[in-house]
Amino acid sequence: MITASAPGKIILFGEHAVVHKNSKGEYNLGITAAIDKRTKVNIEKREDKIEISSAGIAESRTPAELKGMVAKINRLIDNQKFDELAEANKNDFLLPCFFVVGNIFEKYGYSSIKVTIDSKVPKSMGASSSSFTALTFALLKFLKIDAPLDEIANFANLGDKVAHGKTSGIDAFTVTYGYWNAYRQLEGVRRLDIDLNLPLLVVDTGKQARTSETVLKIMRMKETKPNFVNGILDKLDEISLSGLSALKSNDIAKVGKLMTDYYRHLSKLGISTKELDDIVDLALKNDALGAKPTGGWGGGCCLVLAKDEMNARELIDLYDKKGYATHKVSLGKESVRLD
């Protein structure tokens, strides 16, 4: 048996913007960190079929069925049929995992295996990318393939494409590389020399993030209102660059302000929700340095940067009274690994 694990992640700056180019023709910047919650994947040999189980759901496919599925999904991705991709994923929870496995097998040869996925990563904090990355790493080790990190991330990102539609790769690369990172599409990931213990809270709306829907919404709006959307995307890139500078100089107050600025600008694209707005509003009225949703928006979680540890405890009490689940996370944690 092979066992591997991968961390979850937060996007401090750059979500949604990283999928698009700025007015200079460069992809927008994202700033990310791996967190202290992980997904564990076990892989062992079995006969005849490929079986995957996760979150109480188990499915199996024969090698022939898996080959047909991989070919079909690759056609949808190549032709940018994101609506059809979202519909296929909606009806098959484990489809992204099988797609990752199938693409690895297409390159390195098919084998009959049993995969067990156990994730402790909260939703909207890279739970899917964490699963796909740990799955990729474990399977490559099972096949005795010593792959570079970029190859691992690219295989894992195939799962994100099925799960979320058009992706930048920021989630998969953050989870694969771990620690703190700057990321631009095409340029890839750059590890950052940051060692901050931020009093950062993750506050859950209790509603599922609708990443595939919000990504499609912004893509369509960009087609109908290009000047409006591109102006916002350019501003978000400026905020991410300023956020990188603030992190490097340990200017935590500025990091918080920029988080709130990011929220206010991205909200103009209509992808926030009443609950996300409520969480941000409560943070700013109670001395937090800043707050913003993270991940796909349309639900999911907010990041709240407290002023200090006392303020963090006060905010946790306030959110608990409002019915929002809240917990602290540690950032800059270890990348994908064998367990």
C-alpha cells in the first residue's frame, strides 16, 4: 500500500483574477499559502477494476470504461465546453478523481487499483485540489514514477478543470509546492520567503461555494462588458502586487486593508452573497484588520485577519453567536508528501 497526503490552501489575493490576463497581456498575480489541514490517500492493488472511495461514496470502472471517459472529458476541455463539463461533474461526484487517474494511466500504463480518500480539509480551502494532488502523488509512487512537482501539479489540475471549469492551476500548484507562493499562469509558481504567524480566521457561511458558476459568470460578463470587467481585474492585480509587498515587509495592517479592498472590487462582479457580506461587515465593525471571501465565492468561506489574538477570540465568539462555524488556520505548511 502507498499512502500520501497533501495540504489544503488559502488564496490570500488573486482568486478569479488569476484566470484572466491584465491590460499588459500578463496573467494576474495570485498569493497563496498551504494550511495545516490535509487529505490522505491510500492506494493498493486489486483485481480487474479501478475503484475509488471518498466521503462515503464508492465507485469502480474497468480500464476500458475509464479510457472512454477520459477521451470524452478531454474533448469537452479541449473545446471549452464548460457548461457540459459542469453538468457531467454535477451528476458524478468522483468523476474528477477518475479523470486524474485515467490521464496518469494514459501516460504510464493501466493498472487495477483501489483508492481511498480521507480529507480533513474544509470546503473552500482547496479540499478538491488537496485530494487530486495527494491522489496523483500516491499513484505515481505506486507506479514507481519519480515525477517532478510541476508534473504532479498539472495532473492534479486536470481534476480541478472537471470540478470547477476553467482554472488557472493556482490551487493545484499551491498544494503541490506547499508553504507560501506567488503564482501567475504560464510563469508558474514561485515560492516566497515568508514566515508570518497571522491571526487569521476562516469563517464558513454554511453554504457551498459555487466555483464553476462564478467562473462562468465572470467569463460571460467579460464578453458582454469587457471594459468594466477588465478594469476590475486590473485593479485586483494591483492589489495582489501591493499585498505581496506588504507580506514581505511584515506590514500586517496593510495586508488587512488590501484584503478588504480586494473584496470590495471583486464584489462589483456580483459573485458575493448575503452571508459573505455579513461576515465581512461584522469583522470590520469589530476591529478586524481586514476580511474577504476566499476560493470560488458564491458561498463558502471568508478569511478574517484579526488585530491580535484577543480580537481573534472576540470575533470567534461573535461569529459563533451568528451561527457561523469559525476556526483558525496556520499558514505556510508542508507540501505533498508520502506518509
